[in-house]
Amino acid sequence: MPEDWETGGFGLYIHWPFCQAKCPYCDFNSHVSPQVDHARWQRAYLAELDRVGAETQGRVLSTVYFGGGTPSLMAPETVNAILERVRRLWPVSNSLEVTLEANPGSVEAGRFAGYHAAGVNRISMGIQALNNHDLQRLGRIHSVEEARAAFDIARGVFDRVSFDLIYARQNQSLADWQSELREALSMAVDHLSLYQLTIEEGTAFGDRYARGGLRGLPDDDLSADMYQVTQEVCAQAGFEGYEVSNYSRPGEESRHNLIYWRYGDYAGIGPGAHGRLTLGGQRHATESWRNPARWLDAVDAGNGESLRDPVSCADQAVECLLMGLRLVEGVDAERVKRLSGQNLSTESVAHLQDLGLLDPGFARIRTTPKGRMLLNSVIAELLGD
């Protein structure tokens, strides 16, 4: 019988922790460093790949994702060395997806050609806004003109190009967002990630908000209207919302992120990277040391992980729901039962269906568009919280 992780597949996440500047809304593990020893970083990634590869021999690898930070600051030689080692360690899917995140301010045509030659076949670009005033407010170091130029470079090199936008920004009206979204769709190749601005503790925006700053953020009703109009405008342009924040033409979904959402296994390599690995029939949560210098030293000592904990069957069922309900396709109810050993509460499911938050039927647990807007509440009710 196949192991549970095979439902979602197996992917590899590589974290590059460096940026040219720290964005005030960002709570990712990113650092600004004036100097990077690229040769040492390359050696460290290869050592970690060898360690994880020895534990997962024989698995077919479906995706590789270079995230950050700003991976488009990586030397193409490092990306090439990583992907060469990947192909030596694992049999790879015939349709291997290799994504690299890029920020417009770090895009160079020569570097992109180098990434493509190394085996990168998909770019995810962090544009975030299509007007210069809001880019400045978001702490971005590129202009709209630079973003468009970088996007054109990417389109000239790669067949698959996605980009991100943030909405529900300060003083942004519904009409503003509709206009910007239509402009984005006129540029888009096959995929868009559209995120509502969230204020995270521990970020510069979080501190500013706590002091009474960041005036003009939309209220809940306007935010909900923006989400609704996002669904409608994208669908009209042929971009289906297959996940809460992600839209694509049919067949162009992010295969790597689908591994997360379908609760597959993934190895996380690099400072602060998380993973889920099933070894010896037991799924484990893994984390790597967050501090880049600490991670390098740990790798030199033989292992960059700071944590490896078994995940209980009950917690696996919760994680499967948390991830899978983000998808339009939902979650197989039988899979949740196999993981947890018990059925979901029929009363809770029926109540959520009556409220129009879950689709009728019990073969798959699927949120409605209304349910995806209230996802945290839906999950809390299903889990009895």
C-alpha cells in the first residue's frame, strides 16, 4: 500500500536567505548582508543535499523550488551545481518543475540565461504593486518601470512566469484594485499569486501598526469585496482561483506548492527551511537553523537541522486539513479518516454546509468561495476548536 505522502508527491525547497533590502511587511527569514561567500554557500547546499538524499533514495522528485530571501541574487554557478547534484541523488519526474523566485531589482538578462541553462524552467517574480507610490510604501526598491523590464526579460527566457501582487493596501479603493488587477492580467503569462496585505508581528509594519500607524488600511467588508472581485476578474480572464491566493490558466498551477497543499513530503534545505519527511513509516517535521552563520557552522559539523520531530497521526490529519482546504479541490475525507483514525464530525460538516461554507457531499471536504473567505473559522469548526 502506498505511503500517505505519495498522495501529494515529493519536492525539494532550497532557501536563499539574502536580500538587497528588508521589506517592512516581510516576516520571512531574510537578511541583508554586504558580502556573501558564494563558494562556501554552494558547498553547504551540496552537503545538505547529500545528507537528505541518502535518507530518501529512490524517491521520484517532482519539483525544486528556490525561495528566499531573493534567490535571483544567487550565483548561476551555485544553482547549476545544486541541480546537477539533485539529478545525481534522485530520479526526477519527466516534468520536473524548477522554480526560482526573483525580485525585479536583482534581474539581469545574463544571470537569467544562466539559471535557464542550469535547469530552472519557471520564475516567480515579486512585483507586489503596479504603481510607484505604493511600491515605495511597501518598501520595495524597484519601480514599476523596472518591474516591467524585469518581467519582459523573464518572459523572453522562460516559458512559465508567475508574479505576485499585494492588495488591500493603504488607501486602496475597490476600483483601484480592479484597475490594477486588469493591468496585471494583461501582462500575465500563466499564473498570478495575489495576496491580501497582512500585518505580521515582529515586522516593521507590525511595529508601526502597533503604534497607531499604517492608516487607511481597508476594513473587513472592503477586504472581502476585494477578494470577491479578485475571483471574478481573474475568472473572466481565464485564470481560475485554484487556491486561496493563487490563480492560473488550466494546467499551469504551481506544482511545488501543490505538494504542500496536498500534504506530500518535501525536504527543506537552507537557513530556516521547514520540511515534512516520512522516514521508516513515520512523518517528521524538520526545521533548519534560522541564522545563516549558525546554519553554515551546523552544516560544517554534519547537519543543518535544528529540529526533527515525529508528527502524530492526529496532528497529520489537522495539517492535511489546514493545507488541503486552501485548495478548490478540497481534501479526501477518507484520507483524513485514515490519518486520524476517526471520521470528521458529521454535525460540524452538516452545519458548515447549511451555512454555505462547505460544498454538499462528503466524498471530499471542499470549501465554497464564501468558505474560503472564512477559512480559519471553517477549520476551527471542523476540528472542534
